[in-house]
Amino acid sequence: MMPVMKVLMIEDDLDLGRGLLATLKAQSIQCQWIRRAAEAPDSCAALDYDCVLLDLSLPDGQGNDLLARWRRTGSRIPVLIMTARSRLEDKLTGLDGGADDFLVKPFAPAELISRLRAIVRRYAQQASETWSLGPLELRPATRAVRLNGQSVELTPREFAVLKELARTPDTVVSKEKLSQRVSPLGEPIDTAVIEVHVCNLRKKIGASRVHTIRGVGYLLAT
């Protein structure tokens, strides 16, 4: 069972929104869909999304204004702009304003999924399908793990915990966030279960690689 990708979609077009919801669901990607700028959060920094799909032209505002506001608050969440505007100036404005990618409507659903996954990988500071963290290597697509060149056998849930910690190495991840992200159905699992998986993970990749920050969560050291 792989961690569920969670996406915030801000798109006012009903037909496109419904179609994208179906596409994302078919790829086991969870999506919260809102249609107006006023419904968007002031900051994405504290929200549990992997990416934002953002339309530029909204009924009550501009997507670029939302993006600028998020970046001012320090949010680094990946943003993929979706728009019918195809001029170079529009693309440059979006990218220079902090967007991670730019997709011109109409587009093929498969291209959206591919670009979405690519920018999420980049956000995790990983440039390829192999995530290298010192002597530890992960391949999310196949759930393969190698330590010092040797294969490490993990259960699906153990791999899910490791992957979430590896998204932001050397950074503390709370138990609560892990419990939400590791659940395949998006329902949080008991933090005591997370503790068991972390304990098992330490036995397999080394206790010194997964640090407990008491009262907060865990950190994957590189």
C-alpha cells in the first residue's frame, strides 16, 4: 500500500473539474476541489497537500495573485498552473511568480498526471525515480530499497513511512502527519501503529538513521 498523493485543485470550470476529479481518482490521487479564489487558503504552508492545480482565471480573482500570496508566506508547495492562456508572457509571469509548471488547456489527462508526479518528485528534492539519501536508496515506483548496495525488504506500510520521511530528509515529520499520509484510504491510523512501523524500520535500515524527536515526531538522517 503506497501513500496517497493529495492535491488541491482550484478550477471554476465544472466540466473540466469533474473530468479531472475522475482522472485523479483513477490514479488513486485524492483531490479537494474548490472553484473560487475566496475559498482558497491564505497559506498552503501548514496544509497537507502534495501539489496545487491552479487555474489562472477564476470568477473572483486571479490565480497568479493566490500564488504570489502563498509564496510571500514562505510556502514551497508545488503549484501547476492550468490555463487557456498560451502566450509566452503568461507562461513567464506564472513561472517567474513561483509556479513549478505550466499546462495550457486543453491538455491530455495523461500529461497532467505525468507532470504532477514529476513536480512532486522535484519538491521532494529528488530529480529521478531513484531517491538517494547517502547509502540509502529508494525507488518509489517499485517500492525497492537498497542500503549500501544491498536490498532491504520492507512491508508496504514500512516503505510508506520511510518514503514520507525521505520526502524531507533531516526534517522532523510529526506522528500525526505520518498517520494521515501513510493511510491508503486517507483516514489517519493510530500513532501507536506508526511507532511500531518506525521501530521495525530502524531494525532494517539502522537505528541511527531514524531519529525520534520526543513529543514531535521522527527525522530521517542523511
